Amino acid sequence: MRYWPLIVFVLWFAPAPVAADGRVALLIGNGGYRNDDFALANPANDVRALGAALTRLGFEVRSEVDLSRPQMRAALDWLGRSARGADIALVFYAGHSVQAEAENYLIGTELAELSAPALVDSSVTLSEVLTGVEAAGAELSLVILDACRDNPFGGTRIGEAGLSPVSGSIGTLVAYATDPGNVAADGLGANSTFTAALLDHVETPGIDVRIMFGRVRQDVVGDTGGQQVPWVEEAVLGEHYLAAPPDPLDPGDELSVWREAVVAGSVESYRDYLESFPEGLYKIVAQLRIDALQGNAPEATDLDTTDLPAATAALEMIGHLVPNAADVPDTEVRQAFARWQSTRPAGARGFPALMAEAARTATYVGTYTVGILKNDLQRYASVDTALEQARDNLRIAEADFGDDAQAQSALQRMRDDVAQVERIRRNVAADLDASRTYYSDLIALTDRYLADWMSEDAQPRFASSRGITRLSDRALSDARTFTRHLAIARTAPDGSYTWLASMMEGL
């Protein structure tokens, strides 16, 4: 009988567990500088404490203290080799740093004299660090810089205090101890203020790495009275957990609990939602509504009435308003805008900055969704082909052996297999319909409000010097697909799926 291909398909199609590819971390703490005037007390302590925490989290850790430039270069080369294809590649640096000529320098301990040549000769640049960590091609590249401490060059006019923000490619997160151009405290205890907060949260289970750094920021701001605001530049796709991931939650359950909270409209109902879904889709909105009910909502910001529709779309994109909510009051939009402003540095809190952030977010979300949609289309095509083959095999078997009593049990197994594949196709079709609808809505919203704010800076950036991996190649291709679909949407009628035909031609 010719039904074995169906059995093979069902076995092939069943989901298989995915094993983690490993975690590798390089920690460097420079405090014992050749020039005693540059000495820092805590970098060595920071490295030891964080190394112990990361070891507990399953990282292969290399901890180094008081390195020169050649030694730092050698350590970065080790990371590139050891983290090749890993799940997470992490670099942590604590010590002196300075920005000069649009570059950030992480200073080796051999620095002795205060001159520009000495700075270059004794430092690795942040660009070199990014090149090293991204060359590994890990799913997530983390660079953590507790390195914005006082400028050792002081009044020499060599460099500026703090660091300038630098973005990595898709899959990279760069965390700074404080905001651009500012300096961070070395700390009065055993660890710096920033690393102490990091140690408090790095082993917390169930929180995405971006949420973790948000909690670090909150603690540091509180501990320093707002004088130090940790900063993150990231282009991370998907969710990543340093500690244990959260228990899987049904999105339908979250939506149900959220709707109950909205209907009740009380502090208690929104707190119940946050307790059940502390990192849920509506977390920020729930906190804003609790503040409003308690009379603690941020004062509504002066936002031009003509900008309200675009601001609403932008705030939905970055999670400060509920997506697709009907008739959002202007006051709630202005309060959400004020809440967003409170997370931004001075000089980057205006409407243009909001739109630029939302445009970048749309680019990353669009890139990520293109990948999901491609996968769903390919899954549907595969299961549809397999179902057609299974039905053909069943029809042939029934025609040939339908009257054979001894064949009935085998024929029934074939019918059950066909029914199983039909169920699989229905589930895959539902996934495809959900991703297609979401992507269509994303294109429409982006085209209407955010496309004009997009720039080359919002696109994934790759270079051969950063070791393009298959992952980044795919991400770049998906980003270009999203951009092409936006261009198609400009001329297509509302609700058109012309972009879908374009995508299917490329599969």
C-alpha cells in the first residue's frame, strides 16, 4: 500500500525540541592603571561579582582584570572564536573611557601620559568591541559598558566626558552605565552603582533582557537622585532571557484578563492584570491608568492637536498605548507622551524624537514579522502539498482495496492520518491568517504615519568587517522586503494584499 509517505510527513512535521547553542561572556575590569591618578577601586570587584552570577546562569565566562590594549584585543579574539554560533555572546567592560573624534575609547591600563597618541595606542575602540562580539554570529550580542566614568584627560581638551551612543546591527544590544555625554559613579560600596543594580536583576527569572535593563535604569536613577540614567541602544529581535524564561502564557488569557480590567476600570483590576502579566503587552498602559486613578498621572504634555493622530500611532507602536483602541481620549495620548518623555534624555523628548523612535521600532517589528510570515507561508505550502498527496494515496488505496476485509484496518489508519494532517493544516492556516493580518495592519499604520520618519539609520546595518552571518543576511533581506512592501502600499488601494503576491513570488 502507498501510504508510507504520509507517515513520514507526520513524523517530520511534529515539532522537535530546540537546544540552546551556548552562552559565552568576556568580562574586563580595568582599575589598576599605570598612572596612579587614574586608579579605580571597583572594576575588579565588578568583574568578579558579575562573573559569578553569569556562571550560575550557564555562561562560559572569561574574567580579566587590568588589561593593556594588546591583551584586550587578544581577549576579543578569544570571544569571537569561543562564541561562534552561540545563543548569547556578551562583553562587559568596567574602567576608564572617553569619546574623541566621534569614537569611543576603552582605555587599557598601560596609559601613562595624557596625549592623543597615547590614548589611541593604549585603547580599544567601541567599534572594535562591536566587531568582535558581532563576528561570533550569536543570536544575541550584548555589550555592557560600565565605562562612562570621569574623563582622565580632564582639561587637556583630549576627548569628552562620557560616551557617545553607538548602535550595533540586528541582534545587538549596547547598554551604557549612563546617558550619552554624562559620567557614571564608581560607587561607594564594593561595586559601582550601575553594576550593583545589574547584579540585583541579572538573575531574575522570567524577564526579557530589555526589561531587565529597564529595571536596572530605574534603580540607578533612584539611587543617584536622577544624576545617572543608564542608557540602552538595541536592535534585538524576539525575546531573550538571561535567567529562566517565563512560563508560557496563552495570549488569549492575557487579552481576557485585560478586557476584564478595562471593564472594571479600577486600580485593583489593573493591578490584578499586572500581577498575572507583569511583562504583558499592556503593562505600560495599565501603570498609566493606575496612576490616573490615583491622581498621580503625569501632567498632560503640550502636544500640538495636529500631531495627535501620528503621536497616537507612534505611542501604540512603542507600547505606551493599547494598539487599535477606539476613541483614545486626547488627554490619555498626552499623558502617554509625557510618560515616554520621562524615559528620554534632555534634548530628545520632542515629537520628532518620538516619531523617529517609532519608525525604528516599526522597521525592526516589520523585519521580524516578515520572517514569521515567510515561515508561515512555507509551512502552509508544505502541509497543503502533503495533504493533497495523502488524499491521493487514500483514494488509490480505497479504489484498490476497498472491498478487501483484511485491508480495512490499514485503510482506517490512512483516514485517521489524513484527518490529522487536515487538523494540522487548519492550525497552520490560522497562524498564517493571524500573521498576515497583523503584517497588513503594520504596513498600513507605518505607511500612514511613520514611513516619512524612516531613514537609513532605521535600517539594519551590516559590514564585512563585522562578519555577516546567515542570520544577519536573512534579517537584512527581510528588512528590504518590508521596505519594498511599504513602497507598494503607497500606490495600492486600502486593504490591498498586493504585497503578499510580491512576497510569494520571492519564496
